[in-house]
Amino acid sequence: MREKLRENLDRVIWNIESARVEVSEHHIVKLVAVGKYSSEESIRLLYELGQRAFGENQVQQLATRVNNLSNLPIEWHMLGTLQTNKINKLIELRPYLLQSLSSLKLAEALNSRLEKKEVTMNALLQINSANEETKSGVRVDEAIDIYQEIRERYTHIKLKGVMSIGALSSDNKIVQKSFETTYNIYDKLKRDGAEICSMGMSGDYELAIKCGSNLVRIGSKIFK
């Protein structure tokens, strides 16, 4: 298993490097390994191979992993939809980054609980860049205003940038357009402190990097 994981990780890193150099030699891309396809043994092995950032899509799964791998100083990311009844649990887990802050309503609920506990949380605003009904996230035309409102009103949330999922399409041009849309919003939000543009998963991460992503979330290409 170790050799298979090493081979998969090396291939992904090579592809990330090739794509980022096309943008610029100075363009740095972070890899978050998405553990939903994996065992805790696989995560331990990947950690030994040098991978440090891992993400989960569900709070309960994240809680199990954080608890069982507590001896490793892993950088944990919460990636999936956050339900309001799971907010307190997520705060207890103290993830490095919540990537899926998907609405003003969720920001208000999260900030309220953070304020009561006198803590802060790093987050990314999720943008529904392809305007797909099946996906969470704020609308493209509202994204900048909502980002700025969260920064001003909900001070226990520390916004670090944006996240989106590429368009669900077999047409690369449509996927590319969705990434470019998110990147353009991110570019405008840099003046408001945005540092992270999280785009790209196992099927489209190279394209996402070429469109400006500086954080990719990869599961099956590493763990399968």
C-alpha cells in the first residue's frame, strides 16, 4: 500500500508542478488530500511520505479522524456542506480552514457560536460559479458584496479567500469558464485580504491551476 500511495502522490505532485510552472515559476499551489476514500492507515502513510494537509467532507468523519490521528500534527480542512446543527462540533475540532462557508445565513450562525466560545475560525467563501442547483455556494453576482459583508459584520470568521467546485460538464471550456469566473472574483477580493483560491479536484485540478487556483483538493487520484 505504501508504494502505491507514494506512486499516486508523486504523480499528482508532478502534475501540479507542471501546471503551476505554466502559470509562473512563482505560483505556489497547496495540495489538500481528501480522505473520504481512504483509511486512517493510508493517511498515516501519506503523512510519513510528507503530505501535511488533509480534508474531510463531513464533520463526523473529520471528528473521528482528528481523534484517531491526534498524535500527528495534521493540518485539517473541512470541505463539505456545513449544517448548522454541526457548527458546535466543528468549532471543538478547531480545523485549520473551513472551505465551505456557503451563505450569509451560515456565516451569521457560525459567527454567533464562535463569539460565544470566544474563538475565531479561518474560512473560505464558497462560490457557485456555474450557477448549478445541485451545488452550494453564493451566486457569482453577489459574491464580492457577501464577502465584504462577512468581513465587516462577522468578525470571529477570518475570511482567507474563496472556494468553488468546477462546472459539472464533460466540456472543458465550460469547466474552464467556471474556474475563470471564480478566479476573477478572487482577484478582485485580494484588496480585501483574500489569499486562497481553492479550485480543482481529482478530475480537473490541472485545468484549475492553469486558471489561477493556488489550492487543490484531491482524493481519488491519491487514494485509489
